[in-house]
Amino acid sequence: MRIVLFAGKGGVGKTSIAAASGVACAKKGLATLIMSLDAAHSLVDSFDLDKTLMDKNKGKPIRVAKNLSIQEVDAQEEIAKNWGEVHKYISSLLNISGIDEVLAEELAILPGMEEVSSLLYINRYVAQKRYDVILLDCAPTGESIRFISIPTSLEWYMKKLFDIERRIVKVARPVTKKLYAVPLPEDAYFDTIQRLFDRLEGIDRIMSDPEITSVRLITNPEKIILKETQRAYMYFSLYKMCVDAVIINRIFPEAVEDGYFARWKETQDRYIKKTEELFKPIPILKVPMLSDQVVGMRDLAKLAQEIYGGFDPEQIIYAETPYTFRKVKEDYFLDIKIPFLTKKEVELSKRNEELIVRIGGFKRHVLLPRNIATRKPSGAKIEHNKIVIKFGGSHGS
Ligand SMILES: Nc1ncnc2c1ncn2[C@@H]1O[C@H](COP(=O)(O)OP(=O)(O)OP(=O)(O)O)[C@@H](O)[C@H]1O
Ligand SMILES: [Mg+2]
């Protein structure tokens, strides 16, 4: 069983590459599902299918070829099904506070509800062993970060808050019923959340197991896109998900000799080199800009050939997580795994949120999470096969 997420900035080619990878997996005889996590679904368009097909199917998987299904989750449908009581309660609160009923229902779709619906599907498919490969076409970076944060934050909410909330409501309900117009949630509200949580059991382990789940970061050889790719990488590391490849898409091929594109080609060359340097040791796959947009089976198969060449799209290209962020009491630590070391002198420099670590010829760039970026590295030591960097005290002390 394999799960691969295709993530990156808007428009870099996530849907096309996820779809192409699916076509290639299915061709090998693997039972393959491509699932869209982007509310603005475009898988159907990528396969050049009729949109009404999906609408009629109410967001269930549809078969598009031998061994290959695609799924675009229908948010409204899923929210009604999974979040019924929670949605009802929140919209009643909004409605009481004077918001029009239809708008209240719309607003009561909280961030995260859609993502939970997709996670429920994934968890079920894994339990049923229904597919050999599940490929996830992610929303642009910001939203997909919310997606991967849900298993962790849900666990926290359930452990720390949920029981307390439930108990308070039990005690408070008889009193507040008489005093306030605002209703407290009924038991059904809590039951719904409890049921959802039970059905999500284990998803955090699945998503952070590098033997099952990998992230492929899609990027283009351009400054602004590269920056966002670094940021995405940092967040995936933070959530302990393994990035098994960086895919540089839309590289102008050698055959483009038009003078108009000469500068573009120089720029691309520069950022390809930069990407290789920044993401070392993660494998980099390079994909040319094809001669036309990528739409339909034939184009997708061609794109897959360009991405993977001879090797298997479902394989784990890389299973290490080279960076780990930890917090011990008030200090933060960053562990960087290194295969071998001869020198012992660690050189650290930090520019804004970027940390550069140098040991002889070994050099790594790490984009730091916000709460660590405000601190200065206060020491580094080498332990076995890793460098441990400490960020002590707050705000640079
Ligand atoms: N290597 C390529 N060669 C030619 N065209 C490409 C290539 N990769 C992607 N495209 C085209 O670029 C456009 C955007 O690609 P795609 O929809 O896959 O990006 P996306 O990252 O999923 O976008 P969004 O963030 O909007 O979901 C599409 O028209 C697609 O056909
Ligand atoms: Mg897309």
C-alpha cells in the first residue's frame, strides 16, 4: 500500500503530475486511485472527462481506465454526512446572532471539515486494502498544510479539550437553558465528534510512516516558486512527513532556441542548480515543458514517461527524514542527519528565517518554522550520525 501526496504552489503542475503518475501506476497493473484534495477540483478536466459524470456520482470514485479511478470529494455532501450535528449547531449559533440562515449554513463550514472528509476516505481505503496506490492531488501549499495538520490537532483537541468541554456542558446546560437564548450543544454534537475521531483512528500513523506515505514536492525553476517549495518542505518536516522527491516541472527543453526565451533558460538553469543545492540529499526529478498543455490519457502517459523515465512511480524514492525539529523545555532543537562526517567544526549562519549549516564541504539550507526563526542558534554538536543545533532562550538570547 502506498500513498503519495503531490504538493506545491498554485499552478506548478500538481494535478497533471498526480494524474500522470496514476496513469503510469495503473498501466503496471496496480489498483490506483487519484483523489483530489483541492476544493477547486480539476482532475476531471485533466482527464478530459465530462464534469456532470462526477456530479452525478456525488463525489464517489469513478473508474476512468483499467485499474484507475479518480475521486473528487463533494464537500457539501460529505459535510452533511459526517458533520451533521456539528454543522447544525454552529449554523444555529450564527443564525441566532442575526446572520441570515442560508449564509449561516455556509459559514458554519469550518476550515478543516472538508479535509477531515478526505482523511476519512483515505483511512477507510487503507483499512479495506481497496487500492495498491492512492495518489493525492493537493491544494496549493497553504491549504495542504492545514490538511496535514489535522490528524495532530484533532488528537490534541480530543485529548485535552473535548472531555473538559463535554463535562462543562453537562453541568451548565440545566442552568443556561433558563438564562440564555444561546443553546449549548446537545449530546448528539459530541457524539458526532467522537464518532469522527474514532473513524480517523490511525490516520496520523499512516500519514507519517515513510514506508507508506511520501510527499512529492512539485516546483518550477523560478525564484518565488522555489521559496514556497522550501517553506512547504519545512512544514512537511515539521509534521514528520517524508518528502521522497522534488519534481522540477516546466523546464524549457534544449530544443527551444528562440532568442526570446534565452533569458528564461538562463534563469531556469540557475534555479535548477539552486533547487538541487537546497534540497540535497532529496532526489530531484526534472520534467520538461511539453509542447502543449497536458490533457487526456495520452498526454498524461507522455508526461509520466518524462517524469519517471524507466523507474516505478509507486516506489519509495527516498525514505529518510533528514530534518527533525524538537522542543525540550524552553529550547528548540534541530537534528540534521548526515551520512558521514570527517570534520568536526560546524559553521552556522542565519539570514532571516534561513539557517545555513556548513561542515567542511557539507552544506545544508534549512528554512526555520516561525517560532524558531526568531531565535539565534546557540550551539551545535555532532552526535553519531547527526548534527544537533540548539536554539536556546527566546528572541535571540
Ligand atoms: N510539463 C508540462 N508541460 C506542459 N504543460 C504543463 C506541464 N505541467 C503542467 N502543464 C499545464 O499547466 C497547467 C497547470 O497545471 P496543473 O493544473 O497540473 O497545475 P496545479 O499545480 O494542479 O494547479 P492548481 O494549483 O491550480 O491546482 C495545465 O494547463 C497543465 O496542462
Ligand atoms: Mg491542481
